[in-house]
Amino acid sequence: MNIRITPHRLSGSLRAIPSKSDAHRLLILAALAEKETFVGCPDVSRDIEATASLLRALGAGIERTEDGFLVTPVSSVPASPLTLDCHESGSTLRFLLPVAAALGVSAKFVGEGRLGERPMLPLTAALRSGGVSVSADLLPIEISGRLRPGEYELPGNISSQFISGMLMALAHLGGGSVRLTTALESAGYVDMTLRTLERFGVSVSRGGGTFAVSGRVRSPGRADAEGDWSSAAFWQEANAFGSDVSVEGLDGASAQPDRAAARLLQTLGGTVDVSGSPDLFPALALAASAARARTVFVGGARLRLKESDRIASVAAALRALGGVCRETDDGLTVEPSPLSGGEVDGAGDHRIVMAAAVAAAHASGETVIRGAEAVEKSYPGFFEDFKHLGGIVHVL
């Protein structure tokens, strides 16, 4: 789907959509609990649907309702080998690979887009050390055997999802530990997992770079997904360009790393380290064109392994809109410059499309964005909300 955006200032208020990061964790732990759980999640994206679909295949009952999901936990796993399609969801793959191993499932994990290029070796190595047969270190990956409780070593600087997935798997097994072999980046996402485990009755103690899990998963009866700070960041980007948008339903005490968006937007015009909140980079980088001075983004090497090479695709989008920037190995240098509009390749990446759309609303001329359907991955209602705020968008 290609769209044309005519510049128009955005204003008004929105209700935050549910956090897909939170919803993944809630659905998985609900499927591992001892009784039914209602997971409040009124809006669903492709990534959340991917996790729900895999949990159904693993033996959980996942019934969609108007306000969320009624989850009946896994009582027995299918005997025959399964094919589990994660589509483009890295969270689905990295969380459910160790969880499926803890369930003792024989399964083949597949995906699409760039998911097959995203690093998996530290997680697959940990699974092998726990007695699981693992066929490969990139998709497609076949597993068989059951993961043993025990201590597992994982790096903290490649993907926090490895750690979160293993912690949830160990919770199902009744205990075990994860010891980090490097410093932890994106620590907020691990904090999210620890909070969710606590909601489901699992205790995790931490110290000396080790997370020790004790207790089994117990349903709280109902668990509602938090409002999503990641998607709200695009409306905060709009405000950095001079719009006036407010987002309701966000928890100021949330562990979501992207709660840092407002603080990081205030640092534009200087050096911005995105290692703790890499998903904010597209919104921050586009907004940096409206800063008063040069902005240097650092700490984003992992961005080259997302749904697109996000450093390259953000740079291309910014230049297409008339901006001035220069790529580095782990980031981008953005010069302040007015945006004129142009033709942007969405790069098959939901965050590139949304960041570019917001920037295009504040350009001096019209913008065409190719591949705008990518927003379905995380925020299917993005363009409806964009229009609600006064944005002018037409499908070509």
C-alpha cells in the first residue's frame, strides 16, 4: 500500500494502544499457568497474533474477545512435530523457542522477512547445553527433547529477548538461573519480564549478573497489558516538530524502556545514546531534523539487524524528505534542516513508516510513502489515529 501525506499540523488526544511487548509476556505466562487467565488487550497487531497462534499450536486455548484474550493453559502438548511460524516477530521467536523446549515439544520454527537473519546463536547454544537438540543457529530451526532446569549463560549485549525467553522457560520448569557473560543492554525489557513473572507468582532474585528463578507460574486471574510507550513515541515526535498531541493511558512508572522518549527528545541537538531504547531511534532521528543543532546518535549497532537495517533505512527516509544526515557504524549524525517532502521507501519496517509519516506531516510539501502496510506489525490503527489528529493521508 502506497500513501500520500499532505502536510498538516497534528493536534488532539489519543488513548494509548496496548503494549505488544507486555502482551507477548502476558500471553505466554498465561499459557503456562495452572488455570485460566484473562489478558486485557483490546487492540491486536500482527506480532501479538503470531504469539497467540503459536501458543494455540503448543496446546493452549486462546480465545479472542472484544477486550482481550481468554487463555486456557497448556495441559498437554501435541505429540507430532509442529511447524511454528513466527512471521516477522523476533519476540515470538526468541521467547517461544526456549518455552517450547521447556514444554518438551518437537517443532520447526520458521519465519519471514529479515527474521531469518537475526542472531540466535547464544540462545541456541544455551538450549543445547540444557539437553535440547537444535538443528541450526538461524531460521529455520528444529528442536526436540526437553530443556533441563539449571544455570544457563547468555550475553547481555546481543538481545535482551534471549534472557526474557529463558527466564519464562525456567519459570515453567520450576526454577533455574541465567548468568550474564557481558553487561546488560536494553535492561528495561528484562525488567518488564521480571515484573510480569512477579504478577504470575514467580520470584526472581538478581545479583552478580545472575537471575535466579524460583516458584511456578500461577494465574492472577486477570492481567491487562500496559499502554504502549513505543507507539506513543511517534506522537511525541510530532510534538518535537511543533504539533500538540497528548496520549492517555500510559503508566509513568512502567518498566518499558521507551518511556524514555520524552527525555531523549529533549537531548536532541547533542549526543543521544540509543542502546537502552533502540526502538525509539526512527522517531528520534526524524525529529532531530527539527533540533537547533547537530544530533549525534550512538549505541545503535543492533539497529542494523531489525526488520530493516534501521540505520540505513532511517538515513534514506530522512534524505528522501529533504533532511541531511551521515551514517556511522552504530548510529547517525543528523543536521538540523527543514523537510521538503518527497518519496520514502518504508523498507518493510513499521517503525520507519510511522516515523516518516509523522515527519511528512510537518514538511513543506507532499510525501509519498511506499509499503505503508508495514504498520500492521505493531500498530494497525496508526493511520486512523493519524487522521483523527488532523493528519491528511490518501491511499494511492
